[in-house]
Amino acid sequence: MGGVIEASGLGKAYRRTWALRDCTLAVPEGHVVGLVGPNGAGKTTLLQLAAGLIAPTRGTITVLGDRPAAGPAQLARVGFVAQDTPVYTRMTVADHLRLGAWLNPGWDDSLARRRTGQLGLDPKQRAGSLSGGQRAQLALTLALAKRPELLLLDEPVASLDPLARREFLRMLMEAVAEHGTSVVLSSHLVADLERVCDYLIVLVASKIRVAGEVSDLLAAHRRLSGPRRDPDTLPAGQDVIEESHTDKQTSLLVRTSEPVHDPAWAVTPVSLEDLVLAYMNPANEIPARKPQLGLVS
Amino acid sequence: MIEFQLDETSGVATYLQLVQQVHQALRMGVLEPGDQLPTAQQVVARLAINPNTVHKAYRELEREGLVRARPGLGTFVTRSPSGTDPATQGRFLAELAGWLRSARAAGLGPDDIEAIYRTAFRDCFAEGVA
Amino acid sequence: MIRLSWLQFRAQAVTAAAALSAAAVILAATSPHRGVNAGFYHWLYMAGIMVLYLTPAMIGSFWGAPLISRELEAGTYRLAWTQSVTRTRWLAVKLGLGCLVSIATAGLLSLMITWWGSPIDQLNDSRLSPLTFGARDLTPVGYAAFAFALGVTIGLLLRRAVPAIAVTLAAFAAVQVAVPLAVRPYLIPPVRTVSPLTTSNITGTGDGGPGAPGVGGQPGPNLALGAKVDIPGAWVYSVQFTLPGGSTNLGPEPQACISGSGNACDTALARLHLRQVVTYQPASRYWAFQFAETGLYLLLALLLTGFCIWRVKLRS
């Protein structure tokens, strides 16, 4: 069982600005991976590197064991839905399906027709006149009917209304259930991903802050609240991700592999959203000495 | 067959919500041994959740011995959760009701009572975990 | 991939076919093969030449320039490059098909207009003249292929369709001006003939060179001559006059030519035993030039194509 994406020291610079730096990552197979981070954190860069649309400046990346876009066979194994889901505005829905059939040897025409039927897309309609949600669904259909082993989606739901968003994710999850496709999808809103992701990568300021299975991450993080106290007095093995203090009270979000026994603390589990927001907050930059969970080092 | 619901504000992990809903359905008699659980595909189509979450919930239920996956057929209920003997349940219900009445008589309001219950509940189960 | 390219390029191909059909009808209806009537036909003749010069420019800017730039601008390249076809193949097929349609369009148009203009060309004997040469036979094919590849390259570099169209138009126009002036004359070394200048060919005399003109009716220091060159269909680069020794310094203009009669002038000139040196390309080299120039443009188109493929590959 190889990783769907393995990166080592991966970096991409545009002119002199690093869009992604020192990215070392091993995403295992069979997951729906959420790639979360604020806008401009490098999510699109990482996905485009994985899709082979751009080449790394530093380091290496392999996708399904091969260099991205290495050849037709590799391309056939990876589906990609780009940000803003570009389509050929002057071509019809049917033309797009034909495009998919012509360019992909593994094209599943019945799946494509079934999905466009379910979506109520008129095959004769020009793609330029589709709504944002329909366009996203068309792009997803193209990517799914290619029958890839890995599907990369760059902010697919960002521009959709809540109903279209739910519908899009529902279709995506059905495909995952049916074909066992691995998925990596990015978003700047963790709420979009909370339902569907079982693996999470948090990207902040072009670097990976945390990556791992959602259940492991949730199990390893606790919110502690109690009387005011200096976080430096915590036992080894408890790393503070986020802290806030009032005159009398201290509230911490810690990462720990051991249960917290200190009776002074009220210990509560954290939600995925709390966890991601704590990592995304630039005020909570982890000092370099502390290892980052889930990273292959 | 049961239909799962999802409460996104509860803070309870999705797979646990599914497990709990099966427990409840068994307790209420909605599900009985021999009944089939919805397939992962069906749950996913309804709730737009990760199929792995459904698999995880079903694995958990299987580990508890409540359901059994039959390859190619689906997942079926094998037995009801243990400790659901109606007589035992009735005894604890009566005891709790008695406690509630005495608390109310002592002048505690619903919020006070709920806070006490939650604290006791948490302490009790936290001990078990730790 | 070929089918997709065709789907995307179909509209252009249909436009081209329609334009070609219209041109065919007009040309057939006005064929000068039935007898030449100067006024109207001269206008049509010039129009045909203009159209043949404009066609490659239009192909380059409106077919070539948007071909890739529009995909880059609209982001659809991200859709195209993530299908199971490598981007080099994607580009090669798009370029190849577009180039083929461009070549066919320019070729057919050139064929029709060359046929239409052939009686007038024969009368004028002007096939090698810089203006007609680029609007006959093969050259428009080379221009079209080059213009298309140029447009694609510029579009790839600028990544935006409208600027790419404008820059392509300007760049192609510059090349079209530069090649007849600075490249075509050197494709094949010219022929140089030295022959005695018969006075009957002289069309006029005058002062030339430094110190001219002569002051107060006095002859200037250098004789300047005008003479007919009698080489049918030739593309004449230069005509020089020398003395029998080879010197181009002919001395002062004979007095007889300033104040005397024409006969006296002729006699005076005949005494100089002047030679006429003509540098030119003979009409027989027409096809050699056609092949050389078309080949040059096709080679450039090929180089640009190679550059585009290298550039697209680099991004992976």
C-alpha cells in the first residue's frame, strides 16, 4: 500500500516568492484528504504540483508512485478539478463529455451520462451558460468518468451556494463509496470538509502546520481550562497549540499523546473546526523545536 | 431499515453518531436481529459523508457484536445491545425518577438538576476512560 | 485529441471554407482569361494581391494567437492538461491541425488568385517583382504556416489573447517588410552581366555625384545616365555604368548632351564606349525563389513550433 502523494522537501517559488516550502508529506491511500488553509497558503500550488500542471522548484513529489503527468498512463490515474472549475464556454455539455471520451481511454460513458442525467444538465446547453454549481458538477463529472484512482479538487465548493455545495459533496462521496477513489480536496473553510474528510492537512503561509488522520488528530488534542497558570509548567509531552488567559483563568489547546490527569484542568475534546482554526491562527506559530504531528521526518 | 441523521453542532464524531443511532434504534425496537443496515452507499447518498466513516461505524458495531457484515449481501443486526433487560432498565428509571423528585422538592430548578447530572455523568465516564 | 482539436477549430475551418467559396465565385465570374480590360481588372488584380498578403496576417493573429493564449487566459488548459493526453501531444495536435488548415486556406486562395492573375502577370512579366512574388504560387503557404506558428508562440508567451493578436499582427507585418528588403535578395546570389551600352537604350543623361550640378551651364564632374534594361521578367537589383577599364567614374557630362542636339549627344556618348553592368535575378529563377522563400518560412514555422513544445514541456 503506497502513498497516493509523497513529497519530500517539496518547494515551489514564483519569481522570488515561495508559494510552498519544505513540504514533506505522505498521504496514504483510500482517504478523503482535506487540504485546509487560509487563502494564499499554497493549497493550489500543492494540488497543481500533484496534478503535474506545474513543476517543483525544489524537492520531489510522486503521485501514485510516479512523477506527476509523467505520461498518458499516469495522467489517466489522476483526476483534477481546478479552482473555478474551468470549462470551454462555447462548447456544449455533450461536447465536454465527448472530449472526456476522446481523451481518456478509461472513460466510463454510462457513468457520465447517468450523472448528467441526475443533475438535469441539458446536453445541448453551452457550458458558458451553466450556473456555478452546474459547472462544478460538469467538471466533477468529467473528472469522475475518467475513473481515476486519485481525485484532486481545488476549492471545488468555494463559489457554490450551500445547497449546491452539499449536492456536490454528496455526489463526490457516492463516487468514493462506489469506486474507492482517493480524494484530496482543498478549502479555506473547514466546515466544508468536516463531514467528508478523514485525513487532514493544514497549510499555513506556504508550510504544512499539521497533517494526519482526523480521528488521530482529534484523539491527540484536548482543550484544558482551569485556574490561571503558566503553560511552561505543563508536563513534557503536552504541547500548547493555542493559549488564552484572563486574570483568573487559563484556557489551552494542547496536543498530547497521554490522557491529562491533572485535576486542576477541566478537560474537553476539541472539534475539528476548533483544531484547524487553532493551527491556522498565525498567532499560534509553533516554535521549530516541537515536532509536528503526522509529518514524516 | 433505519435512516441516519446527522447533528453537526453536537461535536460528537460522525461515526459515533451513527453508532449511537443504531444503539438507540435497537433499544427502541426499531431495529431487530435479522434487519439490514443501510449500505455505505445509501448512507453516503443521504448524508454526504465520507464512506470510510460509515465503514468505521459498522466496524465498531461489529466489534461490539451487534451486527455482522455478510460479504456481498450487506450488514445485518445479530442481537440487541447487552444490558437492555427491560426489568433492569425499569428499576434504574424508577430510581432516577425518585432522585429527581427529591431534588425538585429540595428547591433545585431544571437547570441546576441538569448541571448536576452532566457533571456526575462526565465524572463517572471519565473515570472509566482514564 | 485530433477530434477535440477539430471540434475546437471547426468554426475557423468553416469560415475559411466559406471565404474560399466566395472568392472562387468572384474570381470565376471575373476571369480575365476571357480578355483583359485594364481599368477594373487592374483594381481587382491589386485587390487579389492585397488579399493574399492579408490572409496570412489574419491567420496568424486570429487563429494562431488565440489558440493557446485563450486556454491560458480562461484557465481551460488546466482541464485539457489533466486528461489522459500529455500536454506536448495536446499542443502538437492543436498546432498541427491549425497549421494544416492555415496552409490549405492560403494554398487554395493562392492557387485561385494565381490562376486568375496569370494573364496579367504574363503581360506585365512581373512574377519576380517584390510585390507580386509574395502573392503567387507557394509563398502564401509559407507565410500562412509561419504566421500561424508565430501567433501561437506569441500567445503562449503573452498568455492573453487580445495583446497576442495585436503583437502578432505587428510582428508579422515587420517580418513581411523585412524579408523582401533584407533577406530575399540574398537567398540566391544574383547574376551580374556586363554589356556594351548602346546609345539607343539611353533614356537620359545628367550630372551626378559630388560637386553636381554644374554651375552656370558648365558640365558637372560626373556623368549620370539613365538606361533601359532589356532583360524580360528579371528582378533588377542595380544598373551601373562603367568605362571600358571598369571605372565607374565616367567623367564630366559631355557638353553635347547639355547644349547640343540628341544626335550630337549620342555621338559623344558612343565615343566613351560605355559598359552597362546589371545585377539581377533572371525570370527563370522564379521557382527557385518560390521554393527557397517558402522553405525558409516553413523552417521558421517549424522552429517556432519546436520552441512552443519545449516551452510547454518546461512547465511540467
